[in-house]
Amino acid sequence: MHLTRLNRLKDIWQVEVGADSFSSLISVQIEECNKLDKIFPSHMTGWFGSLDSLKVINCMSVEVIFEIKDFQQMDASRMDTNLQLIVVEQLPNLKQVWDRDPQGILSFKNLRNIKVFTCNQLGYLLPASVAKDLKRLEGILLNICDRMEEIVAWDDGPQTRLVFPEVTFMKLYGLPKVKRFYKGGHIECPKLKQLAVDFCEKLDMFTAETTNEERQAVFLAEKVRNY
């Protein structure tokens, strides 16, 4: 599905449509649809099980990508998604990718790449439960998010190390308010090979309180190249 320059479009999905109507949908790309305020409303939760690629570009009114149902209204069983790529670009009013933490009920465990460009209202990238489930994630690219304060939102639970076992590259550019990746603890990327950090003046890659052993545990990599 590719929607471009539909400036009167306010909703993509009708509530009355059956949940199995989009069971074969694998790719969604939405560009310059300036009346949309969300991409997947709450009644779409669990409808996009086959979707592997999502790109939302230059949509002026989009405030949230995934609107998550109230948990009291959701089936208690875990729902897995096949989403592997998320690209959001030039969304000046985007406040959240997920409007609440899905707390493991809705899983994005197959996600491999996340790319965010010029989303200046975005306060954070990932809810804690989503981040903890990303065992296949390979890369994160964040570029020019003026109001972002943290990359993973801490859920106020016990501090713990966050592990991304397959991440090989991370590029952080133009995040002037980000002080740390994750307030809930250190992050570990054992396969990290490329790390690019620029114009992130407040970001402390290694906290001052750590010992040398703890400093190495933030990014465990055979070879890290800054460029």
C-alpha cells in the first residue's frame, strides 16, 4: 500500500472492516498526507500481523504511529508482529511512535531497523517493553530530533541492563537534549561495529560513576568506529 499526496485523507482504516482484511499486507508507505493524525488507530491492534515494512514521510499532522488499545480491552494473549523496518521522516508533530507501552502484549520482536529523521516533537523513541524485546534489531538511526530526551523510555521499574544482541550500527545525530540512551541502566551491544555520535552535546556515552569494567559493558564491540 502506497498513499501519496492525499491531503483530504483523515482516516485510512474503517472500523467496520474485518480484522482479516489486511492479513496479507506486507508494506505500507504513506507520504504527504497532511490531514492524518495517526497511522494505526487502536482498533487496528493485531490487524497487521504480516506487515514487514512501514514508512511514513512528510505528513504534517501525524502525532502517533501506533495507537495502543487500553489493556482492559485487549485479549490477554500475546500478539506478535512481523514488522522489520520502521522509517519515519519529516513528521513535525510526531509526539510518540507508540502512544503507550504495549507491555509485551503486542510484540515487535522481529524489528531489525529503525530510522527516524527530523521529528522535532518526539520525546523518546522506544517504550521499555518494546526495547527489551528487540533481540533481532540490527541498527538504529536517529537524525535531528530536537526535543528527544531519551531513546528508550524508562518504565520506573528496577534498573537493569538493556541488551541488543544483533545491533551492528548506531547513528545518533542532532539530539541536543538527550543525556543518556536509557535511564534504567546500561546498554550492551556485543556486535556493535559502527557508532556515530554528532551534535549530541549532552549525551554521556559512559557515565562518570562507572568503573572501567562497567564502562566497557555499555558498548561491547570487537571494533567500534566513530565517523
